[in-house]
Amino acid sequence: MTTRSLLVTRDPVWLPNRRGIRQQLPKAVQSWTYETGSLTQRLRRAYGSAVKVSLLHLQWQTPFLSEQQRLQLPARRYALVREVLLHADGQPLILARTVIPASTIAFAHSNLAKLGTRPLGEVIFAYPKLARLQLDVALVQPVLWTPATCALAAVAAPVWGRRTVYGLQHQHLLVSEFFLPGSLAV
């Protein structure tokens, strides 16, 4: 059986973005969680061209149950799962996991399946009718990260993350982004 993630050992506990949750987040986390634009662009404003994407995992697989539910995918339906690390000058900034159903890839003429080390935001924020449909937040404890992720991203403390369902017209994708201390310092 293949692993569902190289980042985490199991699906984090996600909290829906309900009234009052924003005030429960630290200020720096609020700023990143509720950023409406591309996180890559925001990082580039701070770090310039030093921002890079390292591709950690790219595979067709069954997403976590909560991801299937958020995307309204039938049980055991495969989707393309992409996990990356955004970093600048060796400093880890954001870990990200994207789940892209086959219908969304077909709609985007396979552009989303062939990103390589190109940031996802460069593609999806170019779509004129991109919409944020749902937002969840999570605080991921260090024990939930895989040992490889802890070593790669220097995870030693709880990490806040957001999970967003984006709509490209009537096609959806789910993006989970985890804010490492290097990003929160910007």
C-alpha cells in the first residue's frame, strides 16, 4: 500500500472557518491564513527570486477521507496529490499539499499535472474566475509530521495551516498550506 502523504502520518484535524476562529489564531498566522492572493507572490515580495519550490511527492492516489469529503469525491476515487516545500536561501517557509481531481486536470488542459517545481499559485491565480469556496484551519503537532518532514523543514513545534477549496469555474481543487516559522517572520 502506498503512503497517502510524505508530509504527515495521518490527516490533520481541520476546523471549519467559523465565526470567531480568526481571533483564536496568532496575529502572524491570521495574516497568512486569510491572505487572498498568492502565497508565493507574498513570499517573493519578501525574499525575491530566492523563493523556490522543491517537489516532494507527486502521485495519483486516494486522498484522505476529509479531503474526499471537501472535494465531494466518491469513495476511493483517485486524485493527483502533490506535496512541496517552498523555501528561500535554504530556509523552509511553507509546506503544501494539493489534491487535484482528474476532472479539474482535464479542465485545465493538464497544466496542473505538469507543474514540476513551478508554484501552483502562478497557474491558478491566472484563472479569471478563481474562487475560494471553503477554508479550514489546523494546528499540526510535531508528532503528526513524518520524520523526513521534521528533518527537511526543521519542524520542532506546532505548525498552523490552512486548507482551501478553490473553484476554477465548476472544477475544484484542494490546497493545504502549512506556515513554517520562516514565513511567519515576514
